[in-house]
Amino acid sequence: MTQRAVLVTGASRGIGRAVARAFAELGDRVAVHHRGSPRLADQVLAGLPGGGHTVVRADLADAAAVRQMVGQAHDDLGGLDVLVNNAGIYVSHPVTDVSYQQWQDAWRDTLAVNLTGAANVTWCAVQYMKATGGRIVNVTSRGAYRGEPRHPAYGASKAGLNSFGQSMARALAPLGIAVASVAPGYVETDMAQQDLNSSRGEEIRAQSPFGRVATPEEVAAAVVYLASEQAQWASGAVLDLNGASYLR
């Protein structure tokens, strides 16, 4: 397989870290994106097999920073063949428990990163991919379908990202760019630890008949497949990765 240049957003921890490593293990060059975790990002970089990798930084809510970050990833890697839109925030804001201001803040901040940020990263990446083709994989969530009662903006942002990915699949296919999404349920990551370690942890694991949640590596394996040459015909698909915890 030809070595590819891969940008993974939110790659300093959790799913993003596993995705970055999975691509590097295939011999690809990886740009490890972070927002404000330089130490963690450097640790990820140091642990990647192979060479030619880089670390890039941007707050995805800042459109100008996004454009600079994607440009740096392209320049550092010598191209851009694969984009994985993984970065996201998960802010608790139950509608009955927060103030109106907290409600507005949660919606603004969540959509700015999880949906608009991913859309902006995609636009910037496409400027490089449109001449050569490529792959875009979005990491969304089971919550887009099952609902997120304590994190409604998160669920809505991921539903929007599913729809955005399908729109891009239609728009970008003539350019040889395939776009697909993975929608995990709970994954054993830092972001999910508060829930998994709470009194709800047993109930959360019992949602799947396997009696557990996913590992980041299981999600990474699906992302790598959808970014492969063999997966072009999966463009537009949303792959559920929830251990049969929610079937639609």
C-alpha cells in the first residue's frame, strides 16, 4: 500500500490516539491534532511507529486557526490523503438543571467544535484533496440516534455530522473523495470515564449484550477500513459500532 498523509483531529487521547497509531502502523504519515494538550500530543507522536509524523494545534471553534492547522498538516506531511474528523466536546447540560445562559453556552460551544469545526476542517482539507482524491471519515455517535438527555447538544451535533458526511459523500464523489462515518456507543476513553466510573457504570455496560463498552482500538479498526482503497463503495455510510446496544 502506498504511504498516505493522514490528519486526525483530537488525536492526543482516546479514540483519536488509537486512530493515529493504527494509521502509523500501516506505514502512513500522521498529523496528530490537539487543541490544548501539547504534552499528550507529543507523547502520542513519540509513540508512533515509522517516521514523518507531526503535531498540529488549533481550536476547531476558530475558523482561521483551522485553516492554518490544515495547511501546516499538509506541508509537514507532504500532502493530505485522509482526514479523520474525530475531535469533539461533551458538555453536560440537562435541560431541567441548567440556567438559560448555561444552556446557550453549551449549545454554542458544542456545535462550534463538533459540527462547524468539523465542517471547516473538511473544507480546508478538500482544497488539497480535490486534485488527487482522498478519504474523509467522521467519528459521530450512537447518541445521534438513541438520544443524549444529559448532553443534547452533543447528540444533535453528531446527528448533524452524520448528515454533513452524507452531503459531502454526494458532493465529493466526482472528485474521487469518499466520505463515511462511524457511530460508536460508549468507548473506554477519558471523555467517558465520569459516566463509566459512576453509579451508572454497570447499567451502561449492560446496554450491550456483550456486557462491556468498546475499546478505542475497535473504533480505530473501523476508521482504517473506511479510509482504505477498498471502502470507496461505503461512501455515505454510517457504521454503527455499539455492540448491539442500540439497533436501528
